[in-house]
Amino acid sequence: HLLSERQFLQLKNSRNRFLLREREQKKYYNLKIGIAGLSVGASVATVLLLEGGGNYFKIADKDKLGISNLNRVPAGVFQVGRPKVDIAAETLYEINPYVEISKFTAGIQKTSMKRFFTRPRLDLVIEEVDDLMIKYQIRLAAKKYRVPLIMATSLDSLLLIDYEAYNVDVETKPFNGILTKNEMQSLNSKNIKKKAGGAIKIVGYENFSHRLRYSFSEL
């Protein structure tokens, strides 16, 4: 037995009622959120839903869970080998069985970008993919469809939050203009040094500790 959706949400979010007023909570819950990349992205989705945000999620990742993912994915060894989208979906349904979820099991590709952003239209996209060129393409789509984008990255002692407000500023550039057009094209380069150069510039070389620089070079 479970409470009705209205009663369930009222009780579940009752301890937030002085932080988010009823009107704000309803607006937060009605957001349609897209999450690309389900390593860090799975944790983001979980926290959003725990707080009462999002009644519709689109989750995208083509990979299966590996043991090396367990340093950042909230999952167990018994789930190794399973698709990340399935693991994330089950976690979200267990938090709120009324949530709607669309799974993109092939990840985000050029052919699925429009469907990801517009069917139905997203209110927010969380970008947590590893592929640098896909990061760029997601930003181009977010700009085209006027969807705000957030990326969170933690490296060593560094926490980087990238917010690109495409919904309010049509002049916003991918990565907030940190990279030149040529540097953005280099993200797709087969030359590892060129590709790494763009990533380092996004983070800021001055933010790389000695250990992080060494770890980056080994990758």
C-alpha cells in the first residue's frame, strides 16, 4: 500500500516546507530534468529527487557499471555489469514511485539530441559526460533550445560548477566563452595533447595540483 501521489509528496516534503514554500515546491517538482552521464549524474539525480525536485527525468548513458565506477557511483558490487541507466532508474523509482523516467540507453548522440531536449521539452540539463566533444555538442543543443545547463566537477580538492544560462541569455557561449572556436574544435581531435589542452583550460591550469597534473597526464 502507498499513499496517493498528492499525499505522498505532501508527507515526503513536509520537512522542506519552511525552506521551499508550497508554490515553490510545486514549481520545483514540475521541472523536467535531463541528465547526461550517470556516474556523477546518478548522484545529482538522486539528490534532486530526495529534495522533491523533478517529476520527469531523462537519463542518458551508454555504459555498464564497472568496478572502477564505484568510486563515484552510488551502487553495489552486485550491480556490476548492469546498464547505468537501469541502476539509476531503479534508485529514482524507489525514492518516488510516481516519477516519470525516459531512458536513453545509447547515451547522447547527434541523432538523439533533439529528442532528448524537446520530447518533452527540458527545463534543465545536467551535463556529466566524459567525452569532451559530446560536452560541446550538448551545449550547442542547450543554446539552440534555450535550456539552462549545469555541470559539476570535483577534482582533487577542486570543485567546479559551470552554469550556462541559455534560457535567459542568448549570447551565452559554450563553456561561458573560455575556449576559442578552434579550441572547441580540438576537443574532437585524435591528438591527445590538443584534446587535453581544452579540458585543462576549462578547469584552469592554476587549479591543478601537482597530483592532479600527474594523474591527468597518466590518463
